[in-house]
Amino acid sequence: MKRALVVVLALVATVAAGCGTDGQESVLDKEKIVVAVRPDLPSVGFRRPDGRFEGFDVDVAAYIARKLGKEATYIPVLAADRQKAITDGRADLVLATFTIDQERKKEVLFAGPYHISYQDILQRPDETIKNVRDLKGRRICNVKGSNAADRVVKEREVAAQLVPFDDYKTCLAALKSNRVDAVTTNDVILAGLANQDGTGLKLANAHFNEQRTGVGMRRSDVPGCEAVNRAITEMYQDGTASRLLHRWFGTSGLDLSTVAVPQFEGCS
């Protein structure tokens, strides 16, 4: 009887080790994982006409999946739906310019960050915006689901006018047609948009508000989070992170002279 009990307890322990802390399946237990990426951000996460996804976030996701020994499939997710993609079970991982903040951590677990960038400002060629203070009284694009424009008003206390748009495609069109004066978000997003547009839109190189971009996961999947962190560490140590950053942003004017392993948030 005692031997049978020991066997049962051992089986329970084995199952628990591969599951999230709530008993749900971890990404480590799956042969195939679903990764949500952006379809609308050139050089970051972009869906090509043939339906395939490309960009820095997509390449990072593919690297992580390989390190986990998983087959990855990709689905599109816009800024407003990133948390929901995790909480409703549509995606196992979200790599979609998902900046880590305390409010979001109430709903999702973050591995990483896998990239540190800064908030910047994109403007028309004839504009002279140099820093965040120059946005006072200006109309800035407020993309649904992104907190970048809110941070200008609330954290930096700049009295800018926020004009809402559903995505960056419509936001960029508004900038070029003088319906807004600036777009502000992660510098890599802005660099990709400017490169694709090709009409001379320029970065202010204002570099404010550090942006810690993480991998969104189900809150209970601590074992999976720790495994993703190990993969991100390897990505920096073996030079892959640097190669990917130079591949996608090497001609954008971003400072890529130092590519160091980011300090992780911790999987709890």
C-alpha cells in the first residue's frame, strides 16, 4: 500500500512540474504553440501580401520557439487585443511590442524584456519638434490599445491633444494629411513606419520613457516564463539579438552600438 502511494505521489509531482501554477497546461507541455504578433508594423511585426509574418518580433518569436523545441504558428493581434489574446486562450505567447507595466501585469505574466527601446516622436519633414516638451498644444496620434500618447500627457504632464485612431496605418495617414502633428511610441515602431513610408518622415531622436518590451504569457505559467527567459538570454549571448536588430533597424538611425542582455522582470 505504501509503495502504491509513493508511485501515485511521484506521478502527481511529474505532472505538476510540467504545468502552470494553476494546474493548466504550460507552453512547455505543448508540441505546437500559437504566437500573437503585430500585422501592422513594418520591420517589427508585419503581415506580407502572401499572408506570412515578418519583422524583429517575429524573428525573436521563432528563435524562442526553436529553443523551446516547439513548432510555432502565428496569428495577428493589434495593440488593443494583446492582453485578451492571452486571457481568452487564443495565444500562448504574445510578442507584439507589448511594453511591460504594472497594470498589465495584473492580467498577464511577462517574460523578458527581450528588448529595451525608448519612446520617440515621428513628424513631418517640415516640423521642428525636438523633444517631448515641444508637443505642448500639438495634436498627437493616440493608437487604440497603446499607452504611449497617454504617457506624454500623464507622466510628462505635457498638454497635448490626443486624437484617437485604431492603428498605426491610419495614424500615419493622419500625420501626412496634417490631421495630427506627431506620432509617439517605441522608437523601433516609428523607425519601421518611416522606412516603409519613404516620404521623409523623421524621428526627433527625443529618447524619453524607457520601453521594456516583454513576452506576454498566461499569468500562471511560471515554468514556461522561466524557459522563455533562458532562451532570451541565449539569444543575446550567441549574438542573435544583435544580428536581428541590425537586420531590421540598421539603416534607420537607431543607436545599435551597444546590445546588452536586458534585466529581467522575474516570473512571478
